[in-house]
Amino acid sequence: MTGSPSTPTGRTCESDGRMSTVTAAGVRKVTLYREAVLSEAGSEPAERVDRAAVAAVLPNPWLGTGPATDLSGRAATIAPLLAKLLTDRLIEALGGADRIEAFGKAALVGTAGELEHAGALIHTPYFGNLVREFLDGESIICFADARAEAGEALIVPMWHKTHAATRSHYQTIAARVSDAPRADEVVVIAAASTGPRPHARIGDRTTDPVVTADNLESSLT
Amino acid sequence: MRVRKIVTIVEEIRSEGGREVFPTARVAVVAAVIPNPWAGQGFVEDLQPGIDAHASDLGALLAPQVMAALDAPAEAYGKAAIVGLSGEVEHGSALIHTLKFGDHFRKAANATTLLPAVEKRGPAGVVFDVPLKHVTDATIRSHHQTVEVRIADAPHPDEIVVALAAAAQGRPQQRLASLSTEQ
């Protein structure tokens, strides 16, 4: 049997007297889900890959506000704290930013909020740029979002952090917090992977033939 | 035994009931997705050879990982066996209800009590709750708690998910009178 432990997750240090990231954003819960595929289709993948998704549960900052509300102010305050918190946990859980090859992000908004509230926390530079920077990436970050009841699983897409079109690194991880989001909460998620899919073997742009509707005419008719 | 997947879950609870939880409550789960050792064999009367072959290895695999994930002394603990749809619940029970399995965790956690457990059968993606009790006194009410787990693609029909769970404390905001007050 194999499967050595990776590094444990970190915890927020408040002993230095500064208000912690978690407290400042009002985060009530942080969950880490990490998995390592040791065998797939009966054989060991060429390399051990760890995938992780970290979710933070926080009150929806815009609860009860209407669609005319400007979301930028609180997004600029809260999103950077979440980017730091989530990437700190990912880096610790996966053994360093240099081990991370793919990344993704997601948000779930509770039923009393707008999907736009979820988007405000992940789709601006105050989150995305910082996640990219902390994880040493260059690519735009792929995403998922949804409005849902507590306990809904969200499939978070990931792709390569510096070469997004790298087909071997198109992969997903399921993220779920059992009791969140409540109607008045938001769950913000960052995900990362240390490598490709197990047994990735569907070629890449460099190996693809030219495929157009015209030259497939025979098989389309 | 070929382990298909190892899953680690860590929950940090910072507030509950609108009040801060300090220090942060931590609960960790580590699960191994394994082939059901008795898959495809019909009704196996004697499960002991399979228990002897696998239970201790599973305990030795999971115990250090759940302690590392918790990253703190364990005050409460529990275990789980979730059998895929083609197997018997008895197959999961066989792997976890033996000292060969649990003693690894008891030793790693400096624990003395029996491990509370969940055993059930379900499809891949089934949600299960792992019960936890205090590691040295199962009557300590503050430490009765559960942690919820789901692995999206496990167990397959011929697999078993075997898991250990550990908590660094009792329930967040625990404030029930102890059992002794009712005796």
C-alpha cells in the first residue's frame, strides 16, 4: 500500500496581534479537500498528482441590497483577504507553489443573494490577480459559479497555470461544504493540482490534425 | 491491496452561532478508496483471511495521515466503512471492526476507547457522517460530534471507502451539562 502523507494544512496565526484574514472577512469556516489518485483504471499513474480545493464560507456582504448597488468597494476589501487565505491553504496542502501546475476558482452564493455577488468576489483583479500571483501563474483562471442550497457540490475546473491550452491539465475537482452556503452566505473556492490527469493521452494542439467541418464532410453526412 | 485514491478533508470552524470559536475548531478526515477484497466471490462465509490480509495495513496507512492532517492532539475520533453497491455492509465492517485496524489509530492518538463508527452501503458520491467521541472517555458529552464526508466518484460498486476522523476539540460552542449531572 502506498500513499505517504503530504504536509498538513496550516492555520491562521493570531498570536502576533494582527487581525487575522479570516476574522476580517467574517469567514466562519474553511474546508480543505485534497485527493491523490494512486491508481486509475487498474494502474498507477506515471506521477503522483495531488489535487485540492479550499473553500471559505463568509456572510454575503451585499445581502439585501438591490441590483443598483456598486459591488466594487467591498469586493476590493474582501477579495484580497480570501485570495491570500485560500492560496495559503492550497500551497501548504500541495507542498509549495512551485509544485502547483494547474488552478481554478469558484463561488457559490446562497439563495438570498445574486450570482453577481459570487462573481464580485472571484472575477475581479482583487481576487484573480492575487491568486495568480500567489500561485506563480500567468494564465487567466477558469471558474465555475452557482446559486445553491447548502451542501451542493460544485465541480471546479482547472487548467495549466502558465499554458492554459495544455490539454493534459484540463481537469476538475468537486468542492462541497456540508452546511454552506446558507441563504445569506457565499462560499469562495480556489483549487489547484500538481500535475495532469491520470493517464492523460488525448494529444495536444501540437499533435492534432486539422479538423474542420469541411474535411469531416464524409463522416458528418 | 491497490488503493485507488486517498482523500484528506480538514475543516476549520472559526465561528458558530454568530460567535467566534477560539481557538479555531479543527476536524480532519482521511479516507482510502480500496477494492472490496471479497468482490465477485459470492457469499463468503469466513471473512477472517481477508481481515488478516488488509485491516492492519489500512489502519497503518490512515492513522498517521489523519493525525498529520489534524496537526494537533486528537481529543475525539471515529471511523467509517462505506461499501459500494455490489458488496455487503459486513465487508466494510470486517475491515474496521477489528483491533488490527483500530489499534493503529488508538496508538497514534494516545486513545483508549473504542472507535465509534458508521457502516453503510451506497453509490459513488454518497454522503456519510462519521461519528466522533472522546478518545479516552466515551461518556464525555462535549465531544460527541460528527463530520460529513463525500467523495464524488467513490465507492464504485466493487469498492469500499475506509476512513478515520479526528477532532482537536469538542463541538464548537459546546455547553451541555455533563452526563454526571443527570445521574
